[in-house]
Amino acid sequence: MGSGSSLVTVGSTADVVRLVVVVALLTLAAAAVHHWGRLGHTSATVTAAARATVQLGVVGLLIAAVLRSWWLTLAFITLMLGVASFTAGRRILPGHGTWWAALPVCAGAVPVGVALAASRLIPLQPIAMVPILGILIGNAMTATTLAGKRSLDALTSRHGEFEAAESIGLLDRDAALLVARDDAALALVPGMDQTRTVGLVTLPGAFVGTLLGGASPLEAAAVQLVVLAALLLVQALAVVATTELVARGRIGDYGRRTD
């Protein structure tokens, strides 16, 4: 790589072929590990990589047009929120899904994104807002998924504790929160670990992208610090909202279990 601003070049046919080959080999290797380790996601690994290839290719072709218009940018952000909500809902309740997942995803990402825009620490330009909001939305989706699944799993495996809490007079919501809250909070651990170890274990995407865009290392570090602090709030909001929805019976049906 020369003095340009790209980690991976696709300026020639040979570059594209090399990219495809490397991605295919990495994907097949991951699928082989899934199969060998009996992890249960062999075909899903290949499908996920194929979808990522198509989706990133389309975004790479369209993003320049999107970023020239604030209306198209807002439409693209809305699409990201919709896909994140749909994905989280399907992960929390496989085979059924729930659009209630849109509430914690939006409750986490939207107000924090608006606050960052209002602060002017992040330039109020589509080229800056789209990737930052993409990071916020992606992390809100992950936190929602993990909190939802862990909450429902806790209420299933520890349903006796839920019933015991009810028996001493707690309302369904309060009993559910008592059982599920600690398990749901585990969804925050990956984000906190990333924040604790940034610069020592990882150099996250916002830092690298800003650096490649021509910023100084100190400026890139400042951007990454803002993003990490924002993510702590995004994830906390998403987890609290998800746990509340589970406790109120909007996500899942723990209250109707009798086993």
C-alpha cells in the first residue's frame, strides 16, 4: 500500500480476483471449522459471507449518490434502522421475529446520533454521519439481540425463581426484571471490554478510517474516543429498553409458561 487512503485496492482485475479468492478461502475455512467443531452454522457462515459480498458491493456502487443528498442519506439511515430491527427481532425470537426490537435499536442509536450531530464534534455531513450512525446502529442491534436472548433464556431456565418472586407479591414485570436483568446486562460486557482495551488490543474502525482519511493520529484517537463513549450509552439504552420490553411481555411469552 502506498500513500493512498485504502487498505485494500481494487483498481485492477488482478486486485479484484485476489480479493475474491482471499474472501472465499477465509469463508470456506470458517465453514470448515464450524463443521469440524459441530457448531451448527456451517451453511449460515457461507450464506452470511455471500450476502455481505453482495450488499457491500451494492453499497459501494450506490453510496456516492446517496451521500450527495441529505434526503437519500436519511432514507439510507432509515433503511439501516429497519434492517437492524428486523435482524434483532428474528434473532431474539427465531422463526417468529418481533418488530418490538425496533424500539431498543432506535432508542439506543437515534438520540445518541442526534446528540453527536448537535455537538458538532462529528461534522454535520453525510460522509461523516453515515458511517458513525452505522456503527451506532450496528451496536444497538447487537446489544438488543444479546439482551433479548439472555433475558428470555433466563426466564425459561429460572422460571421457578420468577414464580417464587410472584408468590411473594411482586408484579409480573418486577419479578421478570429480578430474574432477567443480570443476564441481560451481560450484553454490555463486549462493549466495555473493547473500551477498556482500545489501543492496547484493538485499533477500531473509526480510528483506522479517520487515519486513512488523512487525519492526524491524535485526531483519529479523538474521534474513536467519542465513538466509544457514544457506544457505551447506545448499548446501555438498548439493553434497558429490551429488558423492559421482555419484562412487560412485549417480547416473548414468559408470563404464559406453566412448565
